[in-house]
Amino acid sequence: MLVRELMTIYPVYIFENSDVRHAAEVISLAEISEIMVVDSNHNLIGVVAEGDLLRRIMPDVEEIIAAGGTLSHAFTLFVEKGAQLAADPISHLVIRDPISVKPTDEVAQVATIMLQKQIRRLPVVDNKRLVGSISRSDICRAVIFNTNRGGEVAEKNSISSGI
């Protein structure tokens, strides 16, 4: 099975000149952990990860508590730091030259890469242009819906009558 058979053809992305607030809004609204970053020609520039965003604005909670602060105080600092960084460009958070796959790559190979590197979603690129994305859940869905109850691979586009 090839990536093009499973990939999301409308990947969630932002442009490289976006700010931290926009990146956080899109990640939150789309309920994703990584967002693709493209230039004006939709060429993939990189990826911004939800975890990197949080690490950038998260205060050192242990340090705050050790200094006599509380978790409530730490959360207040977290919110304040987020507000301070909201207008910053995302450029310092972009993972440049991320692992990407092609529409013609084999899904089994992509799944292996995702598991080995602990990546949830990968950009699908054709001649540097972002054409889609593929996630672990896309692959899981394919495995579930392309296998019948006996463990045999079902015919493409057929659905078991027992569903």
C-alpha cells in the first residue's frame, strides 16, 4: 500500500511568516500535535511541534516551587509568558528539513519510521511541495478497515457486511 492511498490531501499548515499565537491557535483548533510550515509556493519549510511550543513558554515549575511559589503562581507565569511570546515569529520553533515522505513511498516503511522516531504525523512532499500528510491514525485506520475479522486482507473498497 502506498502513502498516496492513505494520506490526508488537505494537510493543516501555516505560512513561514506566522506568529506563535497563530501556530498555537491552529494546532489547538485542528487538534494536532505538529503543524506543517510552508513558503508562499507551498514548499515545505519545516514543522512546528506542539511540544516545542509548550516547552518554549513553560516556566520551570520545580524552580518556582523551590523558591516558595505555588502551582497557581507557576500557571500565572505560564500564561504571562505565553502572552509575551504570542507575537513572536515561529521561525525559532520550526524544525527545518524534517523527515518527509513521498506519495509513492510504501506505508509499511513509513510506519516503521514513525515508530522508530516517535513521530505522529509526517509531511507528504512531491518536488518540495507539501501535498499532504500521513499520521499514525491514518495507518491504523487503513489496517483496521482493510482487514476482515479472520485477519485476511479485505478487497480494496469493500466493507464487511457484519459492520
